Amino acid sequence: QMPHGHMPLPSFRKMVEDALEQSGAQLRTFCQAFDKVTPSPVTQPLNPAEERKVLSLVSKHGPDKLYQVTSNISGSKDLDLTLHRGQIVALLQSVDTKGNTNRWLVDAGGPRGFVPAGKLQPY
């Protein structure tokens, strides 16, 4: 019933490849424009209390487990944390209890809970 439903297979394949190529080019253009417009996250300076918390997290978990929150996080589910941009957390597990890799279990220097992985960057 589709207009291209009666096309020979080689013609259909070429049409699909062309559409995918065009979409890929549009996506690359968008990504380049996005990178130019969006500033990369900047490491926020820490106040003395935050520095002590970071040192505590480093001693407990090691420096390779530290992440910085890139934008405010408002916890909406049980066990979710509410964090502010710039806060430092330590990664405990890169999955939640259901195996979802988009939510990570972190130690925020006291409370522990889940946060969206996409809002964290290595510190």
C-alpha cells in the first residue's frame, strides 16, 4: 500500500540508504551546532566544607570514582537524591536495583541514592 511498496529491491535499498545518509548528515550538523552553542561543563570551585566532603569521598572510594553533577537533580522516586549542580559524588554502582544503567547509585558524602547517569561527569 506504500508508494514504494512496488519498487524493485535495489531501488528501494538505494532510497533507504540515501534517506539514512541525509539524516546522518543532518544529525552531524546538529551536533556541531550544539557543541558550538552549548558550553562544556566547567568544574565548579569548591567551598571549604565541600572540599572536606571531597577528601572524605576520595579516602573512602578513591579518586577514580568521583563525579561532578552537571545540572540540578530533583529526586522524584524513592531512594533518588536531590543534588545541585557542581556537587561531587562517589559512584557506588553504575546500575540501579533493576539493572537500569541510566540510574547510578552514588554516595553524596552522607546520603546515598540514585541519580541519572547523564547528569554526572568524571571529576
